[in-house]
Amino acid sequence: MDQTKPAILAQRIVALALFLICAVYLNAAREFSFGSWSGPKAGFMPIIVGTLGVLLAAANVVRVFRAGPAEPADFGRSPARALAFLAILMLYAGLLGMLGFLPATFLATLALLKIGELRGLVRPMAIAAVFAGGIWLLFGRILQLPLP
């Protein structure tokens, strides 16, 4: 049996699933009020993120369906990393209520960077601090949106 057929089928199924997830997310986000660029409301970011997700997922679907035969996939350590990534995101949601936005975002970002095998400790800590602080500054102070 040709081993490229299952690889192509798996890529197409994943691409279509991502597109459907993004489309459902965008549809749910449309129930919130967008507001305006100068006065964003609850649906501001979800609608922007959902729209970008749908566009990127649609481009991915087109790319996958136009692609030629694929080689058999070698996922290596990716499944373990994907599970760790999901576990960190679930912990992040729980930590937001206990620690607050800045500490929880810093810790989650640092953990995600370490899963990505960013070497050392100073550089990942600096990136996590700049990321958490930048998001807090943009949404909490500049846009004056309430953060968890």
C-alpha cells in the first residue's frame, strides 16, 4: 500500500478541522459587540482573532489540497510537546484567577518557551517578561480593557 495516501488524508482532515474550529469560533465571537477601533468592546479581539484564524486556515486548506504527494510524517517529539503545551494552557486558565494576569502570563509564557527548547534561563525570562508586560500595557493601560 502506498504510504503517501494516509499522510495526504491526515493533512487534509487536520486542515479542514482547523478551518471548522476557526469558523465556529468566529461565529461565536460575532455574538459580542465589536465596538470601534477607538472604543473596543468585548468582541473586539475575538472577532479579529477569529477572522485571522479563518483566513489562515482557509489558506492552509487550499495549500494542502493543492500539494502533491506527501512523504510519511515523522512527528518525533511533537506529540509530547503538544500535550505539554495543552497542559500549560489549561494551567494558565486556572492560574489567572489565583495569581492575576501578569504573574500567570509570565509563568505560562516561560514554560511554553522552555518546551520549545529555548536554551538558558535569562533569555526566556526576558522574553516572557516583555511579552506579559507588553500585553498588560497594551490591553490594560492603552486600550483600558479589564484583564483577568
